[in-house]
Amino acid sequence: MNLKPPSETGSVDDISDKEKINTLKKGVIELREEKSQLMKYITELTLKNNWLIKEKEGTEQKSNIGDESKQIPKLKQQIFLILQENQPLPFRIMKLAFYFTNSLLGYGKRKLIKGSVKNTALNNQLQKNIEDIERDLYNKIKDLKAEKIEIQLQLKTLDKEMQQRDDELRVIHKGLDDSRFTVAQLQGELEESRGKFIQYKLILHNQLLDIECLFIFRQNLFNEYIFELETAAQKFQYKASEITDLKIKDESSFTLSIKSRNREEVFVIMHNQDLKRSANLLKTFYQKQKILNQLVAYSSIKSKKQWVLGRTDVHFWKYSIEEWNQYKY
């Protein structure tokens, strides 16, 4: 009987872990079945051996009976010779029976010893075979247990690695979600900034569209008179001294030139304001500002008159603001 290993196609490392475990279980079951069949086979051999011994003993007894029946004529002849020689009959008969019995006993004893030796040798051989098979089974089971432990360790290692990879994937997914949220937020801010930029660009750098505005003149904390161009999108502040030119374009719009700007822009006056009066007032500001600039240049030579010019500048702009307020609404 040949015991097969758990796998005949190769090492258990070439297949998956579940198939390894199934192969190990199947191998253990097959080994148990083979051991059971082997024990059954040994029992059958033992019974057959006992039956052969009994049959042999019966055959030997039959052969002995046949030999005795053949020896009866000889015994009768010997008895007859004894009677002829006039020897004492009981003594002769007893002596002959003794020899005959001893010969039968010796022959039977020799047969029994020979059969016993053969049976003992056969039993020893069978016992040795059983021990060898049990030893092989024990070693194979031991190897299978070692492989099972190794596979279990590998499975634990794989589970740990899978858990670690799952954690890494969760971190990566969280990072991706955060990145998507940040990108979406930045895109929203970018769209908002882009819209503001486009609106600002259309308002500040537009050469085709007119800008509807409302003029507001006021005095800041530094006693500088400024005017504001308040539009629907943004409020622009200019100092009165920054105006370089003013041109009326049509009945509802005018062109204003500012020092800080590289080009002219068209402003459309609101419906509740008088363009001509506003333009005349701005021109007046513009002309007075030129005179003021000349006076400031002249006063820089004569520093003693700086405070007088400052007071003149204040009264000058104050009067202009009062004049503007008359035509503001």
C-alpha cells in the first residue's frame, strides 16, 4: 500500500491559502482511511493465518491417521512374531505401544514447533510492517501539522498586511476627499475672483462700454478735497488735484482725464444730475487746481507764505464745494 502526499501536482505554496487548507484536511482524511484499511487488512491476514494453521493441523492429523492405518498390518505381524517367540505378551505390547506413541508425539511436536516458528516470523514481519506504516503516518501527520501551522502564520501575516493596506487606502481616500474639497473651494474662490476681475476689468479698462456714475464731493481727514465716482460695482476716489482734463461727449456723458490713469474713460451722468453744471463745476475745479498748483510752486520758494497759501487753499475748496452742492441734486 502506497501513501500519497497531500498534493501530487507540486508544492502547496503554488496554490491559494484556502486550497492549501482544504488539501491538508483531505490528506489527513485519506491517511486516516488508509490506516483503517491497513488495520482491517492486518486483521484479515491474522484470521487467515489462524485458519491456515488449523487447517494444516487437521491435515496433519488426517495424515497421521493414514500412517497409523498403514502401520496396523506391521503391528499385527510384530505381535504375531512376538507370540511365536513365546515372549511375554503384555510386555511386548506395552513396549511397542510406548515406542509408537513416542514417535507420534515427537513428530507432532516437531510440526508444531515448525509451524509456531513460521507463525512467529510472519507475525513479527506483520508487526514490523505495521510499525513502519505507523511511523510513516506519524511523520507525515507531523509534517502536515507543521505545514498547517506555517500556513496559519502566513494567513495571519496576509491578514495583517491587508489590514495595513486598508488603513493606507482609507488615509489616501481621506486625502483625496480633502483635496477634492480644497480644489472645489479654490475653484469657487477662483470663479468668484474671476467674476470680480472681469467686472473690475469691464469697469476700469472698458473702452467700449460707458460707466454710469454718481459724483460725490467731500473733504477727507487731511483737508484734501476729493470726489468719488460711485458706480453700481465699485466706488472710485480721486483727488481734485488729479484731474487733468474734462470733455463733454454728448448730452449724458463726458470724458475725464486723470493723472494716475493712462487713458481716458467715458462716464455717464446719473439722471438726477445736470451734466453741464457738473462739467462746468469740474472745469472750475480743474482751472482752480492749476492756479493752486502754480501758487504752491511759487510758495515753495517763499516758505514764509506757506501757511497763508494753505488757508487760501482751504477757503478756495470750501467755496467750490458749496458751489457744487447747489447743483448736486
